[in-house]
Amino acid sequence: MFNAPRRQYETRCAAPWDRASAKKEQIAMSLSGRVALVTGGTWEIGIATVSHLAAKGAQLIIPRRRQLELDAAIAEISGAMGIRADAGRLVDVDRLFAAIMARYGQLSVLILTLAAAR
């Protein structure tokens, strides 16, 4: 009695190696034409995230509170848009999204790698 549901499940699901190859195809997809906003994009994991998205063809937006750090990050990533903004301030967030919509008309990917500490 216990084996019957397990057999049904096994026949409905793809074999593990099929699932792995399907996952690799999803990971390998192109982000060309997608617009990605990455908060914390100038810090450790954010830099790795931004680099990965850029390699996949995404248009990148990186907000940063300090202009010097923002300029340095934007210089390393061709085609990225840097906006001076504090993600913890509603006024800056409104201005950030207004700039994104004015330039690209959409936001496809939102990645938050920065936690606000106050």
C-alpha cells in the first residue's frame, strides 16, 4: 500500500538527471532586454550579483548613497546606470523608480542585497 503512491510519483516526475539539465537551461538563460535593479551592488555579494547579471546581458541600475563609490562601481560595469539614492529613504526610492521608468519604461528584476541598519 505504501509503495503505490511512490510509484505514481516516480512516473509523473522526470528522472533526477532530467531535472538537473532543465535547471541548467533555466540558469543559462539570457537576460538581454531585462532591466535589473540591485541594491548593495557596490558591496561584496552585490558586486558578484551585478557581474553575473551583466554577463547575462541585463541592463543594470545600481543605487548608492555616496557618489564617489557609485562612480567607481559604474566605471567597472559598462552600460550600468548609477543613481545616487538611499534605499532607506522613501523620497530617494520614489526618485529612483521615476528615473528607471523614464529611461527604461520597465523593471524586470529586483535584487535586494543590502539590509538597512538604523
